[in-house]
Amino acid sequence: MNKQILRKQFLQKRKQLFPQDIEQASHAIKTQFFNYFSINFDTLHIFLPITKQNEINTWPIIKQLFQQYPQVQVVIPKTNIQHQTLSHHFLDSNTKLIQNRWGIEEPIEAPTCAEKAIDMVLIPLLCFDQQGNRVGYGKGFYDRFLAECRADVIKVGLSLFDPIVQISDAHAHDVQLDYCITPYSVIQTQSHQLLNQ
């Protein structure tokens, strides 16, 4: 199935979820994350949720990092809509946030972080396949951002849903995931398995 059809299908599927479904799934994803990954990296890039779009609530992950892993620097994106790019900013308990026109909370006057300094990225998506291809909102923000990161950056998708068999129109410039976390499991993608053989 192609990205356009999948995007429409999974947006509708996500829209039908109740707030309590999102919260339950978000906490399950947080548990999967901390159970699976060793927190031995320095810098984690994480998105802030668009609540009205029923996105995964990433605040439980952020709060646990702040409380239990203060040595980890947390970085969040800020959207440049005109140039369709992201800038990246350090987040701490004092960071001021304001909602942009899409309902995404973004930092004000927060120090920037270079892409090459990031060790792991938690990536929003609508759906993904076993090969590590993903469907997002179709604007390419994350593909452009990930292309600027180090080759060894760990790319982890967060998904409310299990993988589909295959995204039929994945392109060579699409950056593939290494892992994807669902409420039920952490999936190592075929792309990551091939890389490590």
C-alpha cells in the first residue's frame, strides 16, 4: 500500500482513539523504552505531542529522564514552516514553551543543539513497516533532519500501531528506522538487522 493511502487510513484510525487510549498507550511505550534501551547516551532528541491530533504523549518519557537520568540532555525540535526545516533546542524544567499554529509546543530562547551532537532520535509517525520505512505527515521534516545527523545516530519510531507488511512507495532518500516502539513491543527493523550483519 502506498504512503498517501496509508496516511489517510492511519490518520482516521488514530482519530477514532479515545484520550484514555492514548494515555494508556503512551505509558506503555514509555515502559517499553526504558526496559529495552540502556540509557548510556548523552543526548536524546524527542518530539512534543500534538494533543489534538491524538499523538503519543512523550512527556512521561521526558519526565522520567529528568528525574532518573539528569546526565542525559533532552533536545526538542522547533519548526521553520517557511523553509520546511527543524531547528533543535535543549529542554530543561525552566524552558518556556509556546504552541505554534499546528498545536505543537515549541521552545522560546532555548539554546540550540547541533544535529551531529544527537545520539538517539525518537521519531513521530503514523505507521511503519518491517523494513523500517515510515509514513509521517508527508512534509519531509524528519527526513531532512535525519540526513544531517551522524551515521551512527539511533533512529527509533514511536507507534500506536503494529507494523504493516510493506510500504510500497518507499524511496531511496527516505531515512529508515533502526527500531520502533509500540505499546506491546520494541521491534528491531530489517534495515537495522542488515546493517549489523
